[in-house]
Amino acid sequence: MKPENKKSNPTEKNAGVPTRRECLCAVPRLGWKFGGAAAAIVGLMWSLAGFRFCVPNASTRRASKIKAGRPGDYPVGTVDDRYRDSHGVWIVHSAMPDGGSELFALSTICTHLGCITIWIESERKFKCPCHGSGFDSSGLNIEGPAPRPLERCAVRLTSDGRLEIDAETTFRPETMRKPDPRSRVKVDAKS
């Protein structure tokens, strides 16, 4: 008589242990799961970065009136930054063709997305460090994505001859055919 050839059933012998085929099929599925989770995390990070890109860096809450001294305290052809951080204004003393000069105050806030501009003396221009907008010394936008010039603040001479700047009252130069008289102070050539 022949001995019985008893072949054992592999599923009974290795119950609970996955086969080689099941392991190889599971690898791509795990890759898709982990890859999908990684893509979701990266997408969330990019969304947060995009949101942060749209939020201005500037604080719009500033003291309104600034007693800025006498016009003679500002040499002609200079941009003064002493009120840049505390009040958000640049004071510019610009020469005029008639031999006189004018003083005006520009807002430090870039008109693109609200970053704080910096003055680069060597290039004689204001530059936005966030997105590359550039403005000449009069505040006119000359490069980059800024859609309009820097805003001018109201400036006047008080009765005692001192310069007063109202940082809350601003003028948009691109909307005026000629500069608003409240946005600058003319200084005679004799002064």
C-alpha cells in the first residue's frame, strides 16, 4: 500500500501571516497613503504661506500730529528718517527749479501690500524689501508691483514757524492733477 501523501493546506499552517503576494501588493497602497498625507501637509503649509503673503506688515495705528521742528532742520536734497519708526513718515526736503525748495512727508507704507519701505541713499530711492517695489525721492512708483505712488501726509507751518505733520491725513498723488497745497510746504530760497 502506498503511503498517503498528506499535503498540508498553507492557509491552515500560516494562519494570520500575509503571503508574499499580499506584502508586495500592500507596498503601493502604503505609498499612496503616506504620499497623500505628505501632500496634504505640504499643501497646508503653502496655503498658510500664501495667506501670510497677503497680510500687510504695517501697523496703521500711528500718532496723528508730529511737531517736526523748523524747515531749516532738514537740509535741501535729503530724506530724513527720524519719524520713520515712531510715526510712519519720511520727511523729504526737495529742491525746486525756481531756486526754492519744498518739504513734504511721505508715508512709509508701500502701496503694494503694506510693507514698510526703506530709503537707499546710494540709489536715491525708496525700496520695498518684501516684493521689490521702488519709488523715487518724490514717492513716485518707478519699479516693481506697486500700483501707485507713496501717499503724502498733510504738512503745514505753525504760527511759530515750525513744521507740523498730520500722519492720519493723507493724499494720493495719482488722483490729483496738481499737488494739494496741504501736502507740502514751500520754502523760499532766502530762508
